[in-house]
Amino acid sequence: MNKTLHRIWRRALASILVEMSDQEIGWLMQARHHISLLGKRRTAMIVSRVRLIAGLFALLTPLWIFVDVVAFPRAVWIPLVLARVAATVAFCIVIHVARKMNSMKDAYRALGILMAIPTLFFLFSYHHMAQFELQGIQAAFSTGYAFLPFVMLAGLSIFPLTLLEATVFISPLLIMQLAAGAMNLTVLDWPNFAASFWLMLLIAGVSTLAGLSQLAFIIVLVREAIRDGMTGCFSRQSGEELMELQFILASRSSNPLTAVFIDLDHFTSTISSRSTTNSATTPATGSLSAPLKRSSAICAWATC
């Protein structure tokens, strides 16, 4: 029964997510089995977008200092200004450091630091302004600080993250919101807090789906890049890289390496359309793939 439900669930996801295979759907769940090309593409995209968001925050964070000075009394705005300056410097450091990052571990580290900076700023500002009884326009401007977690959750939607990665990065933001509520537990407005937390969960869900859709699109692009659309085998470009890698591994371990070239007789002369091509290549590809070991691969060296 469980296997049947699992199979139905997989097929439903595959039909929704651009006809993805079971393996590719697994790539959406976690990144442990991602191929190197997919990892490189994701690393480049995550790091570039970390720098983009850090640059945007480094520009906007100090601009709000003028509003703090005008809206709040001196005892309130001085610590806020210092915190904004520190956050701006931190964002600038992220922009500089991220230039040299080229692995998924570096990408995780950069994204984690990017999320940690506004998280710490929010906790500090929330705790700091809770010590004052702000009214009127001051209370209105202080409310703006409460929207920072929502902005951070929405910002995660531009990163191609797996379901596990999104959960890891979203959880601290939800815990932060709970911690902020715990700071004012005695005077907490429970209906408003529950409504805002529910809204955070909804935004977190949308951000997760947005990240998964981006990752699914990247997976499809990588599949089209490494696979020949006519035969389903590795393309010539990816096959050359694969052969070079296998040759290096065989040389290091002093193991034999075998390469076999197969030509289908009268193949070109029998092709009159795309459907004819598929009817000729699909059985041939299946017959060649069946007896192969997991360490072997088939490449389409020439396209018709």
C-alpha cells in the first residue's frame, strides 16, 4: 500500500514538474546526489544573488538613518544608527568575500551570513524599541521594523534551494519571530501575533515553492545540456568530458578503460522525419543500455 501511494505521489509530482524523472524529483528534495554540473550552476546562481541582495541592503540600510533621526528621540535613534552602520559594513564584507566563493559549501556559508545579518539587526532593534513607550508617528515607524522577517522570507524565493535547504534557512526566521514574541510575553497581543506568524508560514511556503520551481528549471536545462534530445544518451560534449574524467581515474588507479564506437548501418538513409528517427534510436539505445554496468555510459557521438 505504501509503495503504491509513493508511486502515485511520484507520478503526480513528475506530471506537474515538467515531466521530471524520479531521480530529478529526488534532487528537488535534497542536494546530496546532485551531479557536478548542477552543483556548479546552483553555486554560481546562489552566490551572484547573495551579492545582489547584499548590495541592495548595503544601499538601503543606511538611507533609513535619516528617517530614524527625524522620527525617534535621541535615546532611541542613536543605537539604531550604530546598528545600521554595523549592518551596512557587514553587507559590504559579504559582497567582497562572496567574489571568491566557488563551491556549494561557500554558497551555503554566504547565504547563511546574508540571512544572519538582518536577523541579528531585527532582534536588536525589536528588543531596543520595546524599552520605550512610543506613540503616534513614532509607533507607526517602529512598526516598520516588524516587517523585516517577512522581507527576508520573501527574499529567499529568488534562490534555487531544495526542500531541505529551504527548511533549514526558513526555520531560524520562524524561531526568531517566536523569540521576539517571547521578549514581550506579558504584553503580547496574541491575536495579532498569531495572524502575523500564520502570514509568515504562508510566505515561507510560497518562497519554498518559488525556489523549487527555479531549481526544477535549472535541472531541466542541465538535462538538456548533457543529454542528446534525439537518443536520450549523453551528448558529445558531455561525453568528451566524461571520457576525459574516466581516463584520468583509470590512469591513477592503473585500471583498464574501454571505449566502443557503434555505428547503426544505413541509419542516415532510413531517416525521413523526427518520428522515424525516434523509432530507430529508441530500441537501439534501450538494447545498448540494458547490459551496461552503473559505471558505464552511452554517448551520442554524432547527431543526425
